[in-house]
Amino acid sequence: MQERIGVFVCRCGPNIGDKIYVDSIVNDLKNIESVVTAKSHNLPCSKEGLEFIKDEIKKGELTRIVVAGCTPKMYEQKFMDTCEEAGINPFLFQMTNIREQVAWVTPDKALATEKARKLCLAAIKRVSLQEPIERKEIEVKPDVLVVGGGVAGLEATLTLTSKGRKIILVEEDESGETKPRESAQFRKVYLVEKSPCIAGVCGKVEEVYQTMECAPCMLAPELQEVLQKENVETLTFSEVEEIVGSFGNFTVKIRRKARYVSEEACIGCSACFEPCPVEIPNQLNGGLSDRKAIYIPYPGALPNVPVIDRLNCLHLNGKECNACEQACAFGAINFEDKDEVIERSVGAIVLAIGSKLVNPAQYPQFGFGKYDNVLSAIQLERLNASNGPTSGKVLLKNGQEPESIAFIYCVGRKEIGYCSGICCMYMSAMAHHVKEKLPNVKIYSFYSDLCLPKKEDQKVFEKVLDKGVEFIRSDGTEYVDHDGKKLIVKYKTESSLKSKAVDMVVLAPPIEPSNDIDKLAKLLDIPLDEHGFFEEEHILMKPFGAPLEGIFIAGTCQGPKDIGDSVSQGSAAAGKILSRLMLGEKLELEPIVAEINEDICCGCNTCIGLCPFYAIHRDAEKNISIIDDTLCRGCGTCVAACPTGAAKAWNFTMEQISAEIREVAK
């Protein structure tokens, strides 16, 4: 059947109309055999212009459409929708740019007209070779896996479960009459947390900047809401072991480690702690206190159910001891508990696994682990906490209150190669807390640069200055020594070498990726950036998305950030999922994708390593590459790289592009 092509040239007011002889082009196009209609319009993109095109399509029984106007990035989708409304497959439409690429850059009107005419002819040639494409939809799982129970993971979980979808069920009663019944459908969220409790780093601190409010009090309502929501399954003391599938349909295997304490039977009375004969350093408190083999990470942790440390429990290591079992009046202790691997199906995954502070022992010049009273920032935080090893008293190892403290900023910043962005503020906040408890203590803050990026940061900094904290600028080459009585901080200013004798030194090490990040990156086959954090899809426009469709990142696993930014990113990731995985609806796939001709694929795997969206995998049995339509974005990278020509992109075939180029080059 002879194609009936319609061409519409936009004047765009004076933008094109004053720079190109539009009528001349239209008259030339009317002489082309396959062109049934060739007309100009002042603004085809306007409501009137779109109606004009729609009427012309129906009147002329057009089968393919070309619009010559501005950049396709502006209104291409509008024109495609208009074609579809008029009964033409939207992929039998081609748009050519004669404004930005011709009218605005070619001063000579005659030359501009000739160039625009060739672009129109090229578009006609190309659209005649385009094929109709039908949009594909797939059934999806609306449920979501959130990995990590810190503030970013909690916010993502609550956002995802905040609202359901109203549905009307039509039921038939005994008499045969049908009656509508209103109901609600909710998505399920599986919150997986490696530690025995949720809350992340925030659960370990007493007060947080910029508001200086109680962190446990701030988090308690959200923690309770997450634990009590019927459509949230909270899996603490659990780890993701396997992930297969793609956006909309992931299958996840989760190992729920044996807790040896029943979450259903335990009431959190703590009667089992005291009888336990085992004492080991408490890592939560930075080794400043001991804990039992049966423990909860910290007072107030949720869920308020202890866990037994299988590596240090006497009973679990073949020795005679059941002290905790005898102390429990509710029969909650279960030494026969086993790890359990459970499987869940989800449509999307949020990675919010957090990060960790670098161990200051990596920088021996600061004396951490060598001298008493040289502490990391988290150790001081735990001393300051009311549920910490000293019940909130800031004390030296000998039990005395310090008279002077040195805070050293940017420990390891040069070595690690980036600024963590929050250390200056949390050190200032801790100086504020210490001054509240020890008004007469002398505090020296050594810094090379100060980072105060948020609108409230300056106020916190000024409060600390008002309390008498002395800020000393050095060049970042501090060195900590000991003279037998005092710790000696040696530092260099612009003019000379100096030193300060203090009772305590507090170090602010940088934030680095968590220990689990490599494992998850390999499970999902997603990249890490140069510093080892998850690499985002686009650092500015999509900082919450991973390059793999359906995987989202939130919080400090993407890079150092404070609580507010972590919460925002968790909410943004959840919002993106809510906009794509709609309850009760199918997922529409990208229509213009690539495909591989199995007959000529040589199995070289070149395309697999080059695909930026991880949409291609190898079929080992057939020794060919396979493209996953749910992940492909139609970028064409594989098509350009394929040495045999087996890879083809819909509506961007070699035949179509070559025809377009030949027409321009005539």
C-alpha cells in the first residue's frame, strides 16, 4: 500500500518564519510522490495547531507524519500523542529541527532555506522506513525491599506504606444480586536490617545537630510506626543473600539469622543479662565498656528483644551453661534456633545500608589505641549519651573529669581524598554538649577548613564560640604525643610549630562505605564510585537512582551526608517508586529498545560490558547475548559496538539512518 505522508512546517512566529522561506519549502514538498499533504502553521505545538494536524490526518487519511520545527526535546511527545489520537501509530512520526539547527545559526536566508529543505526530505525518507511499535506492559509486584533500617530506610518505608489504593469489589450475594464494596489495597514493604535493631547510627547518639534535640525521642514515633504497620515486615538480624530478576519482578532471598530468643515470647525485661557469665568489649560503646553474650545493642533499642552472640555464648560453643534460660520466666530462650532463608518477591529495591567511620588507628600519628584518653568521635558520643558506659558523664579513663580537651577535625581527609561534609558540625555539636556538662573545661578545636553548608550551621557554630571554645587553624599536620602526664597535640600554623597539653583528644575520622557495600554491588551487578560508595544514575538529576532500573539508593551509602539529607533521599527514592510501580497497574516498558539477532550474534560479549543500564546478559547455553526489555532504555550503545551487526535498535536501524544521511548529503 502506498504510504500517505503528511508534512507540517512550523513558522514559530518570527523564529523560523523570518529566517527561512517556509512557503518555498512547502511547495517543493508537495511534489514528492508519497507526500499527500504539505502545509505550514504558525505554531503547530499550540492547542489550535495540534487540532489542525489531527484534522488534516483524518481528512487526508494520512499514515505517517513529519513535523519540521524546533528541537524534538520540546514537543515531540505532544505530536506523537496527537498522532495516536488521530489513529496513527505514534512511532510512524518523525520530527526534524529547523529552528535551533538552521534558523538560529544560519544568517543567510537562502542557505537556511536549502538546509531546512534537505532536513525535511531526510525526515520524509526516514519516516517512510519506520515501523509501527506497540507499547508493552508487564505484570509487576508492587511490593518493595528496603535494605537498611537507618533514617533513610525508615523514611523510605513509611513513605512507601503511607497510602493505599481504593478499589471497588463487586460481589454477588446469595440472592444473585451484585453489590459494590469499597476496599483498600496496600503495598508491602520488607525492611531488612543487619543488626538486631532498627534506627541506625541515630539510635546510638544522644542529641543531634542542627536542632540539638534528643535523637531517640525524635525517632521513637517512626520506629513504633514501622514496627506496628501491618504492611511492613521488619526483618532484623537479617541479610540479603541473593537477588535475581529485574525492575517490577525481583526475587530476593534473605537469611534471617538465629536470634536464639523468641520475638513473640520475650517481653524485654532484661532479666537474662545479669546471670550471663560472659563479658566481652561492647563495640557499640567503642570498647569503653563490656556487654554480655546475651544483649541488646543499647537501652531503648527496638525491637526490644535481646540476641545471643553465637561466637561467645558458652552453651552454643559446647560448654555447660544455661544461665539465661533459667532466668527467663517466659520461656523465650531457644538454643535450638536455626538460621532461616526466606524468599520474597518485590518490584523495586531501596539500598539504604549506611556507612561507617574510618578507624582512626589507620593514622598512627594521632595516638589512637596507643595512648589512653585518645577517643574517636563516636566514643565521645557514647560517653555523652545517658545510655552510654558512664551514664552520660564525660570522664577520663581514671574516672576524673577532663580539664582540657582537643578536638581534631579532618583526621584522614587527605588520605581518603574527600571531605565528609558533616564532621565539622558534629564535632561542634559535641563541643556544645561537653560545655553544657563541664562549663569550665577548656576546649581547643583544631581545623584546616570549616564546612558549614546548611542554613542552621552558622548558628550552631556561633553558640559554640559563645561558650568559649577556641578554634585553632592548622595545616592539618597535627601529631599527638604523651609526656607521661598529659597528651601533647603538636600542630603547625602558617608561622611556626606549636603544641597544646590536654587531658583528652577527640578525633573526627572521615565517613567511608560500609563493609556490606561490595557484597550488594556484586549481587546486583551495579557499580561503585571511585571512593567505594554506590554510584548514582546521575549525580545531579537522579542522585537517588542506581544505573540499574528498579534499584534506588538512599542515605550515606551513596556518599557522606547528614540526617536531613538522608531522610530527603529516602523520601525521594520512595516517591520515584510510587510513580512507577502503581498498585493494581501494569508497568509500561520503554518502547524503543534494542534487540539482538540470535542468528548472527557471535557471542563476543562486547555489548554486555558496555551497556550503561545492565540490560544485557549472556545466554551460556546458546552462547549469545540477550537483552532484557524491562531494563533497556534504547540508548544504542550496543548497536554501535556490535562487530557483526546483530544488535538493532527499533526505529534507529542502519537502513533508516543511512537513508536520512544520504538525503542530506545529496
